[in-house]
Amino acid sequence: MSIHWEILGKRGEDNALLVTVDTGQSQGHLLFDCGEGCLSGVRISTIQSIEHLFFSHFHMDHVSGFDTFFRHNYNRPDGNVNVWGPPGTIEVMSHRFRGFSWNLHHNQSGEWLVHEISENALAKSRFLTREAFATGEALPTQPRSEDKPDLNADTYALKGILLPHGNIPSVGYHLKEKDKQNINPAALQELNLRPGVWLQALTDTSQSDESPITVDERECVLGDLRKKLLETRPGESLAYLTDFRVTPGTPEWNELVEWLQGTGTLVCECQYRNADRVLAERNAHMTTGLVGQLAREAGVKRLILQHLSRRYEEAEWDEMLLEVRREFPRASLLSN
Ligand SMILES: [Zn+2]
Ligand SMILES: [Zn+2]
């Protein structure tokens, strides 16, 4: 199992992040933001298999490419399409859905679930293609808490955090693969047990530890074998942060550092150079130095910089990377 990711769009242009959670048996596709042109190089079959689209916020450079996504998915035949975002997402999406003439929709499949993340609650509305997206049916609102993911899928869990972006919030997302239990071949050999179909019972969560099991004509208890033969491989993790500004010493900074602690890959905006800190402050974005310091304090394994301002010449992007590396050496830029 692993997490693959690709930043869509170029340096100085709109960016998005396409993530594939690969279990070996299946692949789940997730898209974070959808700026202009971001989907132009993505295969249509991939666009049509994205299960969740996560918006950070609805500034135009993060939502301009949504029509392409919608066009390929509005009448998805199998399973629903999920859209996530900050407070106001249900209203914004309702307008996006309704911004077309619908007259051939009555027999069309298509079910869209729109999730709205606020500080303490997760609201959800359902929109149907056959109703021309006329009304969003409000589904029960769920309370949010620190120890509970906002999305608990079979193979991964996802949490959002509201970050300050001027006077609006921008949602940061953290994706964590579930820990995987593997059979340790050395331990199997040590116990002198022959591999076979019985091994499947070890990772079958529907069977309790107390269940009896016969292996090589020996009567065993499943829990004992699990203890001796299974090893846990921790899942990979990735965080996506864009369009926000937090500064050291503030409660928001400390909360974010804590929230990111130990993340594998941090994909983060890097809009401005240190020299443009006045602009960064005015537009509620981060600078190279702040991004590097955040990655260092959070103890992430690697940092990938995206969403670089188009105000800079090409040569300056490499200088931006050097500025970040002064704070956090394991940083790289999205490829151009
Ligand atoms: Zn932006
Ligand atoms: Zn923005």
C-alpha cells in the first residue's frame, strides 16, 4: 500500500494535487483543489474515478477548473462524487451545479455529496443530477472532534483544519493511510509452519483472537499466531496546505505545528519570497522562510513547494527554494 501524488499545473500557474491511494488490489483517486487547466493533462478515466474533490477555499485560482471535472462526472453511473470544503461550500457548489441549462437530465444517474467543514461540525447535502441539482437535501450534521477523522475510508483516514487566509478560512487536509499488517516470513520459518490458505485468517478482522485454527494438523488459537507472525507497517501520510498565513508564536502556528507532527510529505504553498513579507502579510500568504520553519518545527519528512506567485521570474524560483532550504533542507519545488 502506498500514497502516490502529483502536483498539477506549472510554477506560477494554478496548481492542484492529485493523490492515488494504492492498496495493491485497488486504487482510490483524490483531488485537492481544481484551478484553471489543472486537469488538462489528466486521463479522462482518472478524472472519472476521483472519489473525493477537496477544496481549500473558493478563490478563483482554486476552483476555475471545476467545470472540466463536472463535465466528466456530472452523471457518474457508479457511486457518488464527494466535494469537500470550508463553510459556504454547499452554497457555492449549488450555484456551480445550477450554472447550466438542464433539460435532458430526468433519466440521468449522478449523486453528489457536498461536505462542509466548520470548526465543530461537518454538514452534508445531497444533490441529484436527475433533479437538475435543484435542491440540496440536507443530511444529518456530524460533530467534529480532534480524535475523529472527517473521512474514514477503508484504507485511509482524512482530517481537515481551518487555517486563516485573511478574513476567510482555507482548509488544510491531512491524509493518513491505515497501518497495514503483514506476515513476517522469518517468524513463519522460525515456527516451522508451512504457508497456506490459513494465513488469510491472520489479517481477517472478522475473525476474533479467540478463534481456533488448525495449522499443519496442530490446534492453535488465532490470537497467538497473530502475535507471533504479524508485523505492523505504519501507513504513509501526506498533508496539503495552501493559501494561509500563520506566524510563529501565535496559537494558530502552534496548533498547526502540532497537527502536522510527523507527517511524511507536506505539500505547501510558497507564494512569496522573504523580501516580499509585506505583500505576504497583506494577501494572507506564507513566505519562503515561514514555510521552511513550519516544516522544520512540525518534523515532516519532506516538503514540496507549490503555488508560487507568478510575479517572480523563472530564475527566482530556484532562489526561493534556497531560501526555504536554509530553514528546511529536505525541500523541493514542484517540477516545471
Ligand atoms: Zn491561491
Ligand atoms: Zn486564496
